[in-house]
Amino acid sequence: MKHKKRKKGMNPSAMRCQYCGGTVVLRSADGIYRDNPNHTMLYVCSNYPHCDAYVRTHPGTNIPVGTLANRKLRMLRNEAHHQFDQLYRSGIMSKQDAYLWLADLLQMPLSKAHIGYLGEYYCNEVIAESKKLLDMYQKQRAGENRLYKGGAAS
């Protein structure tokens, strides 16, 4: 007998919402996202909108970008990603080094170090530690600028 290769992604019929216990369905983001020009798909709790847990998929696939999240956790994940992204966008480190830093912070393998899988506690840790690192970098840069300006005046 030939075995079919398993596709990556979730089996929505086997999934349950961790917030209300409802089943999970794969559906279009139409009606959840204000606009959906990219035809984004979501795994959504079947009790939506009463339970607002969902997660989007990678474009053109049924592979989720993380785990189901309610509004509060989605907002925390967005803030964690925003703060984390500043680590490489500001020039403190490369994107690869930022993900290595994240894996070290979370004490998990690099392959699992994704904000889309984090709960509230670890999102708050990523936010706090990213801000701390950014603040140290900005203070260091400000000190270098003062030294540079002071050196040029002598």
C-alpha cells in the first residue's frame, strides 16, 4: 500500500479552541479583516465572533503562522514583533542574529523561536527585553555622538 505524503498545516477538524473548546475551521479572512485583497485564509474558532480566536496562514498555503490567539494575545504578539523587529531594523544586529537572540531568550531551538507561537508571558518578555536592548543601544549611540562632537570641537 502506498502512503500519501502528509501535508504541513493543521487538521482543523481535530483542533479545539483553547479559549472555549470550539472546533476550528479553515476559512477566508473575509468578514474578519476589514479588507482582504490577498485572499488571506485563517484558522478560526467555530464560535466566532463570540470567541474571537484565530490565526492566519502563510500566503497560498494552509500552514498557520502560529497558534490560535484571542484579541489580547494577537495585540501582544503584534507589539512583541514590532519591538523585536526594531533590533535588526535599527542596525543593532542582523535579522539572523536577532532570531538567534530570540531563541536564546526563550531557551528554545531556533526552529521554534517564532512570536506566533508565544503566549502572553513570553510576549511580555520579548517586549521588555527588546526595549531594554534598544534603550542600551540608543544610550550608547548618544554617548558616541557626544564624544564625537566633543572631539571635533577641541
